[in-house]
Amino acid sequence: MVELSTTEIYFKTKDIAKRNALLKQFVFELPEDGKDFFLKAFKKERYLDMRLTAIRGYAAFASEEEVAVLMKKMLEILKKRPESTPYNYEEYEILRSAFLMPYLLEKYPYDCFKVFNGQLENQYDDMPEVFKGIFTCNDRGEHVQLKPPVVVRRQMEDFRRGCKVKNE
């Protein structure tokens, strides 16, 4: 039986949670072939938070110009998100968490990160308050619940009822 390397497991698995966990592991380990790995991971992933996690790893190996190319793509995708997902709080909270944008802005004060963060904050600010501050991630990328799920569920139900009343 041939054992797969961790990077091979990452690219072969369809389990998003497992890929996300492996990607975070690689961000902290920064494997020798990290530049190629993180670039391939960026291209593979569809979720913005997983793409930005790949960029976090890639930035440890790449130049500012190389990172800026990926961030330009990220910015284009981010700008389109409100069309398809107007209340994209889950991705926004992860992107805004200590694990991603604040880390990147502090470690790599690149203009591309500043521009992306500005757009992210504008889109976050445009969302109704009910979708904000539900959870975050710590500096290790671990989920931290800020509001109890029962409270979140009630607030969202109230919000939806309010939207239906306004639309009728």
C-alpha cells in the first residue's frame, strides 16, 4: 500500500473541512515546496477564506508583485459577492478575523492587502447589523462563537420576518 503525502491528500480529498484543516496546518508549517503548493491551493479553492489562507502561505515565499496578482483576482471576486450572496457574513467574518486580514496587514503591509481590506470592510459595513459579530477566528484560524446560536437564530428569524413585511 502506497502512502500519500499530506499535500497529495490535500489535493485528492473532496472534504472541504479536511482540506481547510490541512491548509491551515501548512500555513503554520510552511513546507519546503510551499510556494508551489500554496499557488495550486489558491487555484483549487472556491471559498474566499480558503483562497486567502493559501495567499497567507504563499506570501511567505513570494514577492509583493506575485502576491498582488492573486489579490487582484481576490478583489474582483469579493466585489461580486454581494450580487450572489448579499449577507455573506460567514466568509466576511473569517476574512476579517485575526487569522487572515489583520495578520496579513501587519506581516506584509502591501498595498494589495490594504485595498482588499478596504473593500472587505465596506461590504461588511453595508450588511445589516444582525449578520455582524456572530463569530470570529482566533490567530490559529479556530472558530470562536461570539453570540449563542439560539440568539443568532432568533435574530435572523426576526430579520427575515421584517423583510417579508417590508416586501409585501
